[in-house]
Amino acid sequence: MSEHGTPGQAPADLWDSIDDLWTWLDANRPADGSEGLLLRMLKLSEEVGEVAEAVIGATGQNPRKGVTHTWDDVQAELCDVVITALVALRTLTPDTREVFSRHLARVRDRSLGGERPPAVGQPG
């Protein structure tokens, strides 16, 4: 297992942490084979639903409940989506880092045409 640093700090390496979580989940999965794979992918839908619930709660869109969440809650739920997606990708391939990096580069190039946008707060 990887070293995780001091409590309250992010783990030293994103990809080691994803591997650690995948290993833990794989050792504790209730279903194997294609059923386990499908359930791991469906977990993404659950997490995205929690983002929606948090946004609705942060904006008070449900008049019966009012404001029930904060934008910090939304941020946390978005982080859960990212983690769940990376663990799902790790379930499909041990080359998670390379697969994700190649795909991100393609999306970046397609979207930005290879140009870097100005840094936040910097003039264009």
C-alpha cells in the first residue's frame, strides 16, 4: 500500500490512492464477474445523483425542504464522482493513469486546439 501522509492532507499520489481504493473494494465486493463490473459502473449514477441532490439542496429548490446543503457539499460530491469514475476505470484496466492521460490529452487538444488558455487571473 502507498504512504498517505499526515491526517487531513491529501494522499501523496492520486494514482496510488486509486489503486489502494480499487484493491480494498475488490477484496470486499459482494458480486464477481460481469455483475460486479456492472455494479461498479452503476455506482457512478448514484454519485451523480448525490451531486444533483446537493445542488438542489444548496439552492433551496425544494420548497418543502429549503436549503439543506452547502456549496462545499456540492464540491465534496463532485470529488466523489471523480474518485468513483477513476476507480471504475481502474476496474477496467490496470493502466488507468496512461488511459486517462491519453484521453485527457485528446480532449484538451480537441477542445483547445493545442493552445493553453491564460492562467486564472492572468490577462489573455
